[in-house]
Amino acid sequence: MNPSLLLPRGRIADTATVLARFLIGAVFVYMGLSKALQPVEFLKMVRQYDAVQSPFLLNTIAAGLPWFEVLCGALLLAGIAVRGSALILICMLVPFTWMVLHRALSLHVDIPFCAIKFDCGCGVGEVPICRKLLENAALILMSVWLLAGRGRKLCLRYSLWQRPKRDV
């Protein structure tokens, strides 16, 4: 094999991280917009989880969460505040995945677990539960990878707190 065709390890990791950042960003922009454009349907989905009883909180979640997902996805696509966006997405994905698992386990009575299908409210309609759990696990792992400090390539502003270095 020609050694000049091989990419250095760091470059492969940087490329994979940029692709992961773009994938996560695109997924959250798409899913957030699909929920934001149908707020009544999303409100019904949120209500099914019985996590919140207050009508004010239900409406606030249904109106605000989709746009927050779009914002985090757009920040990842642009490469602005990558670690902060990844942390926020992890904080949204972990409890949501837990609630989806809990709901699936409550439906798992007479049918095999992976045969369970329902609309989890993520914006893509009815999905098999095993696929949804694997997708969420992959999104969580990619977000953790970004949170760990990778993905500085092709960023407009990786961190909001660090000032860019200037040549003197």
C-alpha cells in the first residue's frame, strides 16, 4: 500500500469529528423544524409521556423545545460553541431516551421488545423502538465525543469564552 495515500491518524479523527458534528447538527435542525412546524401534534406527543402535568409547562415545552433543538443544531453546523451545544444536546437526549425506554417497557407485554413501534415525538413518525434507542445512543456518543474537545476543524468559533489568539 502506498504510504502517501494514508491519512495521518489525527486527520482521520478530525474528519470523522467534523462529519459527526454536521450529522448531529443536521438531525437536530430537521427534527426541531418538523416539531416546530406542527406544535399541536408535538404537544400531544409530549402529553403522552405524563412527565409534566401543568398546562403552562406543557405548552412552554411544546413551543420552545423544538426551536431550542434547531438553535443547537445550527450552532453545531456553524461550529459555534461546539462543546456547549454538545453538552446541551446530551442533557436533552439522555432523559428523552430514558422516557422512550420506559414507555416501551410499559408496552412490552405480549409482543417482543424490538417489535414495539410508536411515535416517540422526535419528529419522524412511528419508529421501531430498538432502532430509536440505537439512534439516540449513537447521537449521545457522538455528542460526548464533541464534548471531549474534538472537532475544532471548520469551526467559526469553537468556544465562546476563549478569545482568538492574535499575532503580535
